[in-house]
Amino acid sequence: LYWYSFDGIVLPTTSDGGAFTVLDLAGKPTTVEQLIVRHNRRELLNAPVMRAIIDWKWTVFASAIYQRRVAQYLAMVGGLLGAVVGDVGSPMSCVSMAVCGGCWVGFVLQAAREGS
């Protein structure tokens, strides 16, 4: 499959629309961006093709991840505020502590998924 940018650049993707991976010298799958950063050639990230790839990745999946994390942080801060402001043992403080706990568990699970 190919994705066509507005600049007429043809970028290969996997059949499910994911990042096209290549093999590094050790034979491990990696992306072109990771190779550029690993070999300290960051100036290549400003090339039109790489800018198109990075913009496409942001549009397709990174913006949704960012929005979900911001919402999770806001829910945790809101829960923390409710726990601090509410009286001990009140329904508001109990719900707020449950929201904080749920967000914390979400953060831990997310970190475990990204680590593996």
C-alpha cells in the first residue's frame, strides 16, 4: 500500500497502514526515523519526505495518543482537586480518590505496554 501526500510524495506503509519498517545492521526491525536519530543525522528529519512521514504519523495515530494522555492527566488532576477540597469520607472525596486511583492504574498499565 502507498500513501500519497499533497506534495506528490509516495510513502510506503504496511497493509494495516502502520509504519514501514526496515532492518538495521543487527537484523532488528526499526523505522527510518529511528535510524536517523540513532546515527545522529537529525538534519535529515527536515527533508520534505521525512516531514511528510512525521506529519502523517501525527495525523494518523500520535494525535489520538496525545489527546488520550492529556485527558487522563486532566482527570487525575480533577480527581486530586476533588479529594483535597472534599471532606474526608464524603461521596465527593471517595469518587475523586477512585478517579485518581483509576488514572494511576491506567498510567501503570500504559507504561507496562510501552515497555514491552
